[in-house]
Amino acid sequence: MTFTFLLIAALPFLFFVFTYMLFQKWTTTKKRAWRGAIHLSALIFVLAVHLLLKALFGNGYIGWSIVMLLSLMALSCIIQYKTREELESGKIFKGFLRLSFLTFAFTHALLVVYGLMNYVFFSA
């Protein structure tokens, strides 16, 4: 369990750093590299949060993850409509990827801290 937890905890951040370095070599600006790495890493963080929830609490919260993703998509649509008064699918999807990256990366970090604290204080 400990090795699996550490592997799930470390891989998404390493994947993000690796894709950022690759995009930095391919693109001309750091801004494009940052956004490309965020877009690719969003799915990895969603899967990692699901696996961490399953490892920590014994249940797979895939239903709640899907509800969260749908809520983030709706929020992205609302933000797009309020700022531009029209919906463009490409911009909605990019906004959705950025929101899901922020949400799930933050959740991933919280779950890693919780798992480490749980291991340190409550393991025999």
C-alpha cells in the first residue's frame, strides 16, 4: 500500500514537469509550454485523485469525480457566456481543462498530505 500510495502521489507532478520541459523545447514561449502541460496533465490528475481516494478510503469515488467534472464544464460555459456573450466550444474546452487541472491538482495535493499525515500518526 505504501509503495502504491507514493507512486500515485509522485507521478502526476513528475508527468507535469516532464511535459512542461517537452513543451518548452517545442514552443517559443513559456506561456504556451505552461498551458500545454496543464492541458495534458489534467486527465492524469483526475485519474490520480480517483486512485488516491480509492487507496485512502477504500472506495472509488468515480461518480463524484464525474459530477465534479460536469460541474466544472458548466462553470466554464457560464464564465464564457458572461465574458463573451457567446459560446465557443474550443475556448470552453480549454477553460474546462484549466479549471479541472487547478481543482484536481489542489485536491491531489490535499489527499497526499492527508495520506502522509494518516500514515505518520495512525500507522502501527
